[in-house]
Amino acid sequence: MSEIYNFSAGPSVFPKSVLLQAQQELLDWQGSGQSVLEMSHRGNYFPTIAEQLESDLRALMAIPDNYKLLFLQGGASAQFSLIPQNILRGKSSACYVKTGAWSEKAVIDAQNFCDVLVSASSENSGYTTVPEESTWVLDEQAAYLHYTTNETIHGVEFSKIPNAKGLPLVADMSSNILSRVIDVSRYGLIYAGTQKNMGPAGVTVVIVREDLLGYASKTTPPVFDYQEQAKSHSMLNTPATYNWYLVGLVLKWLKAQGGVAAMEQFNNAKAAKLYQAIDQSTLYSNPVDVSYRSRMNVPFILADANLDQVFLKSAETQGLFELRGHRSVGGMRASIYNAMPEAGVKALIDFMIEFERTH
Amino acid sequence: MSEIYNFSAGPSVFPKSVLLQAQQELLDWQGSGQSVLEMSHRGNYFPTIAEQLESDLRALMAIPDNYKLLFLQGGASAQFSLIPQNILRGKSSACYVKTGAWSEKAVIDAQNFCDVLVSASSENSGYTTVPEESTWVLDEQAAYLHYTTNETIHGVEFSKIPNAKGLPLVADMSSNILSRVIDVSRYGLIYAGTQKNMGPAGVTVVIVREDLLGYASKTTPPVFDYQEQAKSHSMLNTPATYNWYLVGLVLKWLKAQGGVAAMEQFNNAKAAKLYQAIDQSTLYSNPVDVSYRSRMNVPFILADANLDQVFLKSAETQGLFELRGHRSVGGMRASIYNAMPEAGVKALIDFMIEFERTH
């Protein structure tokens, strides 16, 4: 098949050069005679891959020394339960900000472990904005303040880091990690599934400040106890070795692109073009408050929903895949993560203009 | 590098043909224009891969219809906690048989959730045998009876399925699943990490009888609630898609070899040859009761431990890798899973004979 562009919300597009390198060394990693798939995590070669992964992520995000990096399994959804299990620290409540489907799920799961104070919610707007920070209600006795930096389904992204007023700030960054420069020292804990901006599904990155370690509840499985895994460099049991390797390749690619700052400019430009095309049309529209539009996931609806199927089918004939919106919001969604080339966004815009002209 | 043989206990050797197929279709899966790495788990292609995976495993193990198959994350070690969290069913105790390092870990983690009755233990023998079944102490009020079918570190394998006297039988089969024909209907639950006999690290297979579903404790993260994942075909959140695909390729290879029955004969023959070589030597010895010697993991010690390093170094020059025994038992260990070809075992035996002759 000729060139296609994959707008999937995750698992999602890889840099082509990463796929080529993975293919080239699949049977023999750097002259070792072994596939990374077959390497013992405690053998001659894999520890080098693991150390490089950690040091590259530390460098790319400028992670301070008093933070531990964990590479776990189970997805960000598992963290919805594992975060309260690990960092309640004897406290009985936690604050959550609701800005879409994912932060909503985080609230539901946390309620099994503590009292959840919903500090702010944009549910009444249909999750099309972020509530004004001055209206947030924080409890200074709470264990932490949780929010979702980018809502993959609703296409809502925070434009700046909120003020947690002394509470440890906890962020689900699954769908925009490494897409813009952030100050890690403002956070108590950052977590992200890797299947959007970092590589394949199957790894969950947790970046946690050291003072939050050591409080896991007794019912936390040891392989999900942050302190235990920090001590073991995330190798308390066999890690998802090949997935780590692939994340490592994506990080190397990211460094070669100029790192996160370069990626931020690139992402801002791609998203601006797509939103401009939407705003200039009469067929397409995006419901999100302009200040909080996601640069990663761009949902849009067609003025005539009867055209949805035709739009999707026609797009596929042009090599534009996975544009269907999430079933809970309908319409379309174009996910344009780091690895989506500018040519993909241009091809989508060209198609949208042509489709509008002919329908 | 020329041909090597990898005796790692896991992650471990892949069938060469599987690596070649993965390499060949890494950038374009069956003309889709997409890498499996980039596929949405809810897109056009991946559901086919997932369905094939489940139906192949059902066929290979002859899994009855009243069992659900789950493909989770976290490794078998996570299940040490998740099994009691899911299937205690309001009961306060569970029975465990201790035959080595892995069943010992399972006991320790279960103790956070219930009273553990150690029904039998071979600890006093240094874990070199399986306690006579007639001596096992079972509690008929217990929720289940847990055992480890093959102890990867100590090289101890059950030769038959124990009689659980009405208790649901729960088995960690991480290191010998698919290596011999078993009657799944004798079990309540079977679990296994995939990184030994099934493919890459990063997937945990759980095969669970339906009547044990629906009892998860409130502190079980939903993505580890067996009932919830059974309803969602293990897609309650994004699964480790590429790992599923690779496990699927290994299962297809297994079918092409003649399935599990053919593999059992092949494994028995490989192990018999290696144990014979050990028993016929004066330099090498294996401490395990002959009736319970593992066909998968063959530990052996050298009469002179000062030769250990020389043995390992010399072996590597002959392309024989990862023969170091686990640090807790010392000596050597050759893991000879399904994918280890007969030529690999022969090369090891030839080397061992030559090494003994010259040292």
C-alpha cells in the first residue's frame, strides 16, 4: 500500500525511522547475535538499554535528581487506583479536577480509596473548557491535587501548570507528555501510558518526587509499589523489555529532532493549521474553548452528521485513517502526536477542503 | 555474529521463523500500510489479531467453553496479589504448596490478603523435590489451592496434576505452559507470564473458570478485575498490542510444529539428553529428585566451583549464552523452552563434554 497517515488516538503513529531501525536490528541487536525480544533483563545487553532509556528521558524532560523514574505495566488506567494506594500517606482525601472523560475515570477509581473532593469541573459545559483556576476549591488536608493535562477524547488541554497551593500536583500526561516543555519540579507525580507520544502500548511511565515514596498501602501488589520498584530500577519482576527498547528508540529520535522545545514549536504549528482550516470552513467545527484546544487531539464535527460515514470512507481512499471520533462524543478526531509529520496534517487539510467543496 | 544459542530463563529464545515474520511485516502488516505497533486496538485490523490469538490458545490447550481467557499486564508476580484479590470469594484462607522460590513469593504476597495455609513444603530439602501428595494438609474451607507447576529457579517440575480435593486448583504455569498436554478442566485458574514459552515479556495470560468471576475486592484496580476484563475481552484499557501480536505469532508457530503434544515429545527428548549428559559426568551434577526434574530449566553445578567463571566464558566463545544459574542457587542453569532447537541442546552437551575432558 502507498503512504498512509494514521490519526489514531493510541496506539498511534511511529516515526518511520524508528520502525526502520527496529526492523533492521530485530534479529541481531548491535552485533550481539540476539534479538532484544530474547534478551534476559539481567543479561549482558539489556541493562545498557534500560540505563540509556532512563538517562534519555531525564535529559529530554530535565527531570531533577530528587525524582525517581519508573517504567511499569498496566496502563495509565491502572494508576487511577495505584496513585491513591501509593501516595495517600495516611491522609483521607484527595482533590481532583474534572475536564473530560479521563479525569472523570480517575475520580471514579480513586473513590475506592479515599474521599474525593472535585475541586472544579467543566462537565456542565460538556467538557469544552477548563474551569477558571480562581474558582477551584482546594482542601489543604488533601493528599494531592490530580488533573489531566490533555483530555484525549474531548480535545481539551491545559495551557499552563495550575497552582496547587502547596499540595503535591499529580498529572496524567498520557496524551501530551514530551509534546511541550514543562517544569517537572512543579509536580509531585507525573504519569503517562507510552502508546501516544512515546512508543508502543505496554509501558506506563511514572515520575515521582522522592518524598512521596514509601507510603504504599498493604494491598498494593509489590510490583506496583513505587518505592519497591524505584529501589529495583523497575525490575522487581521481568519488565516489558521490548517495549522499553522501543520507547528508547523513540526518545533517541526525539533528541535528534531537537528535543522537546523543537517538538513544541512543531506541534503548535501543526495544530494551528488544522484549527485554522476548521474555523475557516462552514462544514467543520470544533466545540472547545479556543484557549484550551488540544494540540494533540483535534475533535471536529460535520454540520451534517449524515456525511460522517462518507467522510470517513473518502478519507480512507486518500490514505487518511482512524479519523472516527470517540463514540462518546461522535464526529471526527485527528490525533496529531509528535510523530505525525507535517505532510500528514497537510494531506488531511487538503482532503477536508476538497470534501467540503464537493459535498 | 554467527549462530548463538540463548539459554536465558526469560525473556528467552524465540523461534527464528517468528522473528523473521515479525521483521518482514514490521512496517506493513499484511498490506494494511500500518505497523502493528501503530494500530488502534479498536481499529480496522487489530481486533482480528486479538480474536485469532484467543482462538489459537483455546485450540492449543483445548480450553473448555466455561473458561475465560484474559491477556493482562504486570507479570505473574502481580497475580500473586491479584489472585487473592479476585477469587477469595468471601473466604478467609487459601492453601499453598511451596516447592521453590516462586511459590514462596506467591505465599508472601497472598498473606497480605488472607490466611495462608502452607499445605506442603519441600523447603527442608533445599527445594529439590515435590512433597508426597498423601502428606498435603488441605483446608476444605479455603478459597483455593495454589501451586507452581515448574519452579524456574530450582528446576523442579510437577509430573502430574495434584488432587485438590474439591478446592479450585490454581497454577502458576509461567515456565512450562504449552510444553506438555494438560487437562485444563482440572483447574480453577491457570496463569503465566508469556516471556518463557509464549513470546515476549509484557503479557500475563489468565485462564479462569467462569464460576470464580465476579468476586473482586473493592481495592482491585478495574483493569485487574477478572470479571471486568473478561467482559471487555481484556480491552478495558489499551492492551499491550504488539506483545499480543507476537504471542499470536508464537502460537501459530506452535500449531505448525504439531501443537502441544508434539512439543511435549520434543521437550522430553531434549531434557532427557541433557540430564543423561549430566548424570554420566563426574564434573556436573543436578540436585533434583529424578521424578521431579524440570524439562524446562536444568540447573547443574560443577564439582569445582572455581571453574564456574571459566565455564561461562568458554561457553560464550562457543556461542552458548545465559548459562549462569540464579544467584540464589549458584552454578549453572540451561533453560530449554519450546523454542530451543535440538541443535542448541546438542551444542551445549558437546561443549560440556569437551570442557570436562580439558579441565
